Amino acid sequence: MKKLLNTLYVTSADSYLSLDGETVVVLNQDKVLGRIPLHNLEGIVAFGYTGASPALMGECASRNISLCFLNPNGRFLARVTGKVYGNVTLRKEQYRISDDPELSCRIAKNFIIGKVFNARWVIERVTREHAMSVDCEKLKKVSVQLHNFIELIRESTTNDQLRGYEGEAASLYFSVFDDLILQQKEHFYFKGRNKRPPMDRVNALLSFVYTLLANYTASALETVGLDPYVGFLHTDRPGRISLALDLMEELRPVMADRFVLSLINKRIINADGFTVRENGSVEMSDDTRKTILTQWQNRKQEKIVHPFLEERIEWGLVPYAQALLLARTIRNDLDAYPPFLWK
């Protein structure tokens, strides 16, 4: 299994990244903020517009270190990637499946089964661990309905059917998401998903963490030799990491949603770390972003037993493990793609 290395997050919007030998140097004007050896890194994520030197970009590409640029609010701008890894046969088969509606649906339905299964168990966990604090009857009812959706998804024959069931299941799940917020409810509440811009603190958190997960998943796909831009469920669009968005569907509830809930419920973040603009949109402060990234790195180090591989791995390796299983499915080494089913 791949070794989990570190990701360097550069949160200062006016920082510039350069290369000194085999070390990345973080600069603010002429002041050196930090020096990190490249051999310790698997990725660099920079928030801001000042960028990086061509020498650093070239070295990251040659070492297969993902270099990703986001705007100060966490919205994706660009990624720098190196040589295409993996044999051409794997990608040709990926493209062939992508162009075949029946084969695409066969794989895509397992992404969505994983998503709904995991969403259901996020709810079940809360009813089990916080039975005295939530409306268990209400949550159990939604859990049963989500279970029923899994059977409908399993019987789907087209991606349009899948998208319909996925949308209904997501709406059902998010209808009780506010019930899963147990602390700081005066400031952290959820009345529905909104984005670009997010109009409340919870949506600001979800959008930010989803961006982290999407780019992390795209890097995992590239590592195993797949093209993150050619998906089976999300339609192809210039610049859109469609396959990464496909694969992260099953990981959203367990790697992103639970993480956001823990930040709120454990009071790791608070309302003071957000600013409400005149148009009602919400932005997080630099300090809050740094706190989230620190906690995200810590969460990736925590270990679980992978339900299919039956191997003890870090949470941060789950996207890589699923990318590996997807590649094996495309090669016909596996009869069907096994989604990550968490309990």
C-alpha cells in the first residue's frame, strides 16, 4: 500500500513558492516563511494568486507531486501535473467504458450505492451515539428510506435514472443534516445546500472540504494511471475532474460531512471565524482555514480497517485504495467495482 506522505497547505494569499535545490521555499516578499524538503511531500495546495516559480512547477511535475492552486476562499483555479502514469491500455479502456452508457452505468451505480449507504450510516451513528440529543424516530425513518433507495439504485439501467435517485436520496439526507448538528446551533445551522457563494457557515465549510476531497481524489486517480477528467456519471466538461467527482461521491458522507460535523460539534471552530458579507454570503477567516487544514491532516492519519481489502490503513489512503480498486475493475481483474461501505 502506498505510503501516506504530507500535503503542504500554503494559506497566506500573498505567498510565493520557489525551488531551492530539492526544497520548496515559501516566500512573502523577501521574507522566508518556511522550507520543506520535496521528498516529504505528495502534494502542495496554495491559496491565493501569487503562484509558484516555473522551476518548482517543473520539479513537482517530474516527481509526481500534485501542485494545486485555489483562490483564497478555496475555489479551484488550476492544477499542475506531470507525465501520465500507468499504461495506455488502462486509459483506453477507461475511455471506452465512458463512451458506453451501459458499462458506465454499471460502474457509476456502485459509486452512488456507496454514497447512499454511507449517508445512511452517518445518520445511524448519530442515533446510536447521541440518542438523548436527537429525534431518533425522525432519523430512523430517513435511514429506512435511504435503505430503500439503495435497492432502486441497484436496479437502475441508465445514468439518468441514477442521477434521479441520487438527487432524491441526497435531498432526503440533507433534510435531516441540521439535526446532526448538536452544538453551536445558533450560529451553525443548515436549511439546504447552497454554494457559489455559500450563504451560511455550514455550507461554507462543506464547500471548502469538498474542494479538498475532490483534488485529493483526483491525485489518487492520477497515481494509479486513470484520467481524472473522464468520468462515468458526471458529464465531461472542459477543466472538470469528472471521474474524481464520481469517485468522491461515496466518500462525501464519511470523509467530508462527518469531518465538518465534528469541527462544529467538538467546538474546534466557532462563529467568530466567519464573516457575513453585504450580499449574505459567508467567508471564513485565514485562521479558521488553517485550523480546518490542520484537523484535515490529523484526520487523514487516523486508521481504519478497509471493508473490502480488510487491511488497516489511514483515512488519507482511502481515496487511493478506491482508485486502485477502480483501476482493477476497468482492467477486468474484478467483476464489479467495490464501493467503500463504512459503518
